[in-house]
Amino acid sequence: MKRWEPLEAVGWEVVDYHQAILFEEQEQGHLFEGKVKRPRGRMGFFKRPAYQKGSQVANFEHILFAGRAK
């Protein structure tokens, strides 16, 4: 099942689909702590505290371009 089947069922036509990467985890060497993972990219304001606590956060988002089907 495609993610946009419910849109098509109510009369929308999906024109384009993208998966945008928001940030990546990069592993860097640290003199005292060994290897450290750090985010690189654009992380949302509310995701930062969750990421720092060790929770899983989404690092991408789905973007759909849709219009009303004729």
C-alpha cells in the first residue's frame, strides 16, 4: 500500500513525491570520550531535547505534491 492511497481515494492526484533528509548522524573521534555521534543538518527545536536524551527522532519527512483530480 502506497502512503498516498487515501488521498487518491478521496479525489486527489499525487503529482510528485520526495523524501527530504533533515539531518544525518556523523560519528567523530573525541580525545576523551572515544567516538561521539553528532547530528549534522537541520534539526527542529523540539527534536533537540529528545535527541539529547537518547530518544529516536525522525531524520526525514515525506513531501507530497497533490492536486484535485479532474
